[in-house]
Amino acid sequence: MTTFLLAAAAFILATVALGLWRILRGPKDVDRMLAPQLLGTGGVAALVLLGEASRESAVADVAMVLALLAAFASVAFVVGALRPQVDPKRGPQLNPEPDKGPAPDRTPDAPTQDDNP
């Protein structure tokens, strides 16, 4: 049983490593935010399996601390993303990109196919 648990922990760590490689190369900040979540989830799973294999109860405590830190990292990212960006000339902005208005091929008053009976 110990061999199976160690093999499962190694498999989880390998999949976390492959996932991190892709997430860290992500084009957006949200893609990069998945890295701490993946580390937290995969790390907790691997630590729980290693703790069971070695029969050490302290490893489960470390796993729970890691899960808590991963949750706090997600909350901190969301709070930081929702915090308004302050520009001295324009004032606080929730979206740092300027308003681009309606799409060039449509005006807000133009009927769509859904509006026609």
C-alpha cells in the first residue's frame, strides 16, 4: 500500500509540474493566478498521500496550511484585480482600458436579427 501511495504522490507532482509549465506561460494574469491554485491543490494532495505513506500526522498539518495559503492567494488576487486603478488625470477607474464604445459595425439602436419577428 505504501508503494501505491508514493506512486500516486509522484504522479500528482508530475502533473502539477506539467500544469505549472503551461500556466506560467499564460498570456493573462488570470492564467498565472491558476499557478498558486494548482500548487495548492496538487501540493495538498501529494502531502496527504506522503503523510499516509509515512504515517506522519504532522504532514497533514502542513498540507492544511498550504491549502489555507493557496486560498488566501486567490482572495488577494481577486481583491487586487477589483481594486480601482487611480489615474491622476482621469480619476479612479475599475477598468484600466479606455472605453472603446460600441462595435464599429453596430450602433446601440440598430435592430438585430433577434428583434425581427
